[in-house]
Amino acid sequence: MEIIFDFFNYVLIAILIGVSGAWVFLIKSMTDSFRFSPHLDKFKNISKLTPKVSIILPARNEEEFLGKCLESLLDQDYENYEVIVIDDSSEDSTGKIISEFAKKNSKIIHVSAKPKPDGWMGKNWACMEGYRKATGDLLLFTDADTRHSKNVISLAVAHLISLNLDALSVIPKMLTFDFWTNISLPMISTFLHTRFSALNVNNPSKKTAYFFGSFFIMKKKTYEEVGMHEGVKQEIIEDGALGKKVKESGYKMRIVRGEHLIDAVWARDKITLWNALKRLMIPLYLQSEKIAIGSFLATLFLLFVPFPIFATSVFLSVETTSAKILCVTAALASFLIYVGAIIETKIMLRLRLIYALFAPLGGLIVVLGFFDGLLQAKKSSSISWRGRSYSMKDHTQNSIRV
């Protein structure tokens, strides 16, 4: 019996050593990403051009945030632009808000999206409806719950032209409103600043590519040549899929930091937080069941498992050599998770440090959200998002690659 117990302990020890090594890598990647990722407002500006920018802003039931977003877009110091706001079959006062802004300012173009055809995700269809009205040489896509500083369009255009880019996306400051989002976002964003680091996206030799849906700008010609949103019409994470198409097509793209210039809401409450976590896992499952399950298990061990192992080791106080080593390795892994949580919470996301103390609970929320996403993807051929149900049968998602 003792041999079996030791064997089990040593298996866990090996796993925890791997988890600790992974966190050393993640922490280094996070700090490198923070230190070396380029900024939207730090570049050599050699552009004197001011091409027309068509801002495409899809909105579905956005009465709470839309007004502030439009106010920030109308307060820009860039002159040559239009704001195409698409009411995507809203059931609240979104359409009325757009109409009132359009009456007061000619830059606002009010578009009521036609009924969504089968085979389309709602936001993707709304973006296409907006594109059809666009007259600019550059297309800037943003979200209704995003706020922009006064000079953000000027900086984005000058950055794009000065570096001869085809597409540019900006990392915003993630806004959070509730306790559950504050403790779970640092855990999930760890992977954003490592595997999906701007350094990887900006490296032509790496395949990593995506856009932040809250802000990406590209040449209209580039958008058309990669197939527009029609080419990603059934993608759940359409901004990731579109960014992937741009890079795979050989176009020059870049992601830059702009958290001091753009605010974007990641999750509005615990319900949207839960749906957002599920939304991240479902594309992986539709891409590959093995990849999804493997990613879930990796997340489980990276974010949560070391804590209960450490607590159990301390509580049981077994004096065997294997038990003592297990306790030490579990403590090390738990410590490194906390280090990563502190870096993400305080430095990257600029949240109150106290939220990092809830790292075990935050990790558990992420794990359970992913697990629920796996169950939904396995049991149903459809998913729900923003009040709509979408059939995903026979459609492989290409927005995320692990």
C-alpha cells in the first residue's frame, strides 16, 4: 500500500514540477511582453497623410454603453472620418440613441441591419452591413462598450502609415465591474500576455495572429482581399479569425499597447463573464475535441490543482519522503501562481492588488467556465451569444490555435 502511495505522490510531484516550470516560463513571457511590446503612441511619425477612416461600430442592445462610446468618437482630433453605427436588431433603446446622435452630427451614419441570414454570427453580419456603407480608405472596427481618447484615431492612422502596415490592433485597458471578473480576469489574461503576446503576433516567423475586437484598423483593400467578415461569418471569435487570415495571407500586421488610450469592457457581470469563458473553449472543441480536452486539463493543473494538493499535504502531515517532497513542490507551484497573479493584477491590468489574493478562486472559476463550455459544445450543436442561438454543426472554428 505504501508503494502505491509513494508512486502516486511521485507522479503528482512530476506534474507539479512541470507546472512550476511552465509558470517560470509564463512569468518571464509576461514580463517580456510588458517591457518590449510596442505602444500606439511611441513610433517615428513620418506620415503627413490623412486618409478617410470609416469607423464600423456594431451595436446590439447597447443602451448602457453606446452613448459614451459615440461621445468619445465624436471628440477626436482627426478630421477625415465617419462613424457607421449598425443597430443589430436591438430590443432596447440602442436604435433611438443612434438616431439622436445622427441628427446632431453628420459624421454619424445610422444603419439598421437587415435580418441576419442563416450561417452568420450576428456581429459578423452587422460588420458586413456597416462595410457596405463605408466610403473610407481605412476601416476601423470597434465595439459599443469601448471608449477612445481624443487622439487615438490620429495615432492609429499615423502608426499604420509610418510603419507601412496593412493592419493594426490596439490592446485596451480591460474594464471590470464585479468581484468575480476582477479575480478571474488576471488568471485568463495570463495566457493572453504569453501565448498570444503582441511579441508573437508581430513576429513574422510565428503563426500567432489575432485582433482585439475593441480596436483594429486596416486598409480597405486588405479587408476585401482576405474575404471581409463574410470569410469568417460563422466564427464565434471573429476578430481572432480575421487577424489570423490577415497574417496567413502575408499582410503586415501589428499589435500595440494602448491601455492608457482605450478602455474596453471585458465582462459586464458574472453572467457575461461565464458566457465569455465558455465562448473561449467552444471554438477549441469544434476545432478538435482532443485539443479542447488537453487545453482544459492543462488549465486545470496550471491554475488550480497545486492549491488543494498543498492544502491536503499540510493537513495530513504524512512523514514519508514522497509526501514531504510533494508538499514542497505543491508549495512552489502555488507560490509561482501567486507571483503570476500579482504581476497580471497590479502591473498588466492595473487592478487592486487584493484581487490577486483570490488566485485559487479565480483559477477555479476559469476552469469551471471552460468545463461548462466543453459540456455545451459536446451536448449541443448550437451555442447562445447575445440573446441569439447559433448552429455550429459541421463548422470548424479557426479563430484560436493552441
